[in-house]
Amino acid sequence: MFIHSVEALRLHVDRRLAELIPAPGEEPGRLGEAAHYALLAPGKRFRPLLTLLSAEAFGAPTSRALDVACAMEMVHAASLVLDDLPSMDDARLRRGRPTTHRVYGEADAILASVGLLTRAFGVIAEAEGVLPQDRAELVTSLAEAVGFNGLVAGQALDLTDRNRPRTVAELDALNHRKTSVLMMAAAEAGARIGGADAEGRRELGEFARRIGLAFQIRDDLIDVEEGGEHVGKDVGKDAGMTTVVSALGPRAAVAAIEAHLEAADAALARAGCEGRLGAFARSLFSGRKAAA
């Protein structure tokens, strides 16, 4: 099945996400409600759309990649719940509404995030239409993206010596782990499902890496702009921390975003994947709001 509207793909992801986790009333207490609240919050669904559009770019029907795409969103949602906790970033807002722990309490928020994370791996292991060897490779890739070389390490690094000055190279390494690794896993998953060879998957990974780095700089720009709740998340959280914006200044940071986007376009061209995948990625940088 090919779906020709990105918005239709997004709605398809939302419907499938709700089907892949237990109904709220099936879990003890408010656990199920917390999981639904975290997973189905309004969002761009960038990571699952990366998977779907990457698979499509290599000729696979979106239906074949849908469940794997949803698994990427489950991991992302779980990471946001953990990032927002008082022991981490102590955030009040996420995706335009109160953070999960502020609505359901820290205990249910943590349990919901663990449930979503583990469910993601189960969804990939059960994905219909994906070859068994590919499912195994996808599980391994996602575990790497989440674990001690990925999101977990990125958050730990972000929490360590937050007020210590960092070079732009150090910030790129941090932003890679915080943001790019899951985007790379999402894009490479779609390429694998689409039958891309190793070189094609590498180029899709480089595309996603560059998009992730650009995305994080854009996020830092949003953080220093005034605007409050209309951006959908807390602002001013990076005060006192070194970011690419504070290190280079806003104008040079905007130029760095464009350089990353041009490098992303070049990677897609080398993979032979020009088209709506690149157009969709660039569209996320056209407005003010964070597109998580």
C-alpha cells in the first residue's frame, strides 16, 4: 500500500500506534492512561515518517514498514518522558501540554516509558512482512541507538558538567547522541525494509545524522527565543549551558543549519533518493515550533 500524502501517513501512524499498545483500562491503575498520553500526544511523527518515506524511496509499500515506524515513535516518546523528569530536565511542557509526570506522577511516568520502550522491541520482532534476518538486524540497530552508545549516553553526557564550556565539535558529538542516533536508526530501518544495499543504508544514515544535527541547533535557537508556551515546550532551559547557538551566535548557527541540510541533500542524491523524503525533512525547518 502506497499513501501519497504525508499527512495521511501521519494519521496512519497515529491510528496504528493506538492499536499497538494496550487500551488504557487494561493496565493497573493509571499506567495505561499515562502510556497513551505520552505516546499519542500531538506531534510531527518525524521519526516514523523517516522510516516510512525511506522505505518508500527504495520501493517498499508503506504498509510493510508501518509497525517498525511506530516502534521508532515509541522509543522517542519514552525518551521524552524520561528527559522531562525532575531528575533530568524538570520540564513543565511537552508537545504543547503538561509533561507526563506532571499529569500522572513520576512513578507512572517512569513505568509508562519503560513499557513503551520494551514494547517497541516487541513490535519490531513481530513485524509482518519483514524478513526474520532484517527483524534481527533492526532490533540490534535500535538497541545500539538507545543504549550506551546512543540516547542513554547522550542524556548522561548532557547532564554531566552542564555549565562547562564545550567546543562545537563536542556539541556535535553530544547532539549526535541526543538526537541523531534515533533518526539514523529510523531512516536506516526504512532503507533496509526497502531492500537498500549497505551503501544505500549508510547514505540514508548520513542524511538522518545531518538532519538530526540541524534539528538540535534549531531546537537551541527556539530555546533562546522569547515565545513561552506557544512553541509547545519549555523555553530557556539551556540558560548557562554551552550550545551551538551560544558558541557561534544566532546568525552563524542558522548558517550551520543550512550547511547540515545541504549535506543531507547530498547524501540523498548519492543514494538516489531525491524526492519527498528530502522535501519533508526540509519542511520541518520552515517554522518556529519544535518538530519533535
